Amino acid sequence: ELYYYEENGENYIVSSVAKMNDSILNGVSKNEKRYVMCHEIGHGFGLPHRDEIIGNRDLGSCLDYTNNFRENMQPDSSVDFD
């Protein structure tokens, strides 16, 4: 959940809530849990997906869809924050 307000055509994030579903994450690796948490918290900061294709080259970002969780545990520096 993302809470924001708009002022002069700009959106400003006020707060967000990232909920991790234990029934879905039950039985997955520790790396996958960390990846999912990074991914969802990144959205809470307003970060977009970097790539939504799982089978291509990893971008080294938790906002990249991947099966290689260990190598994608943090947002990357290529995201445009402006």
C-alpha cells in the first residue's frame, strides 16, 4: 500500500506498507525472502521495476524479476529518482 499526495502535478510519498505473506514465502530460501522484501520496500520508496523478464540477463537489482535472488539483493544505482 502506498499513500501519497499530489501538489502542483507532483506526487509525494507520505508512507507505505509492505506486507510479506508467510503462506506464500513458507519454504522458500532465505535469499528469496530477502529479495522479495527488498523488492516490495523498493516500491514503497516509489522505485519501479527495472525489468519484468525473468529469463534474461540479471541487472543486479532487487527490482529486476529474476530467479537468481542471491545476486539481486539491493536496488541498483541506475534508477532515476527525479
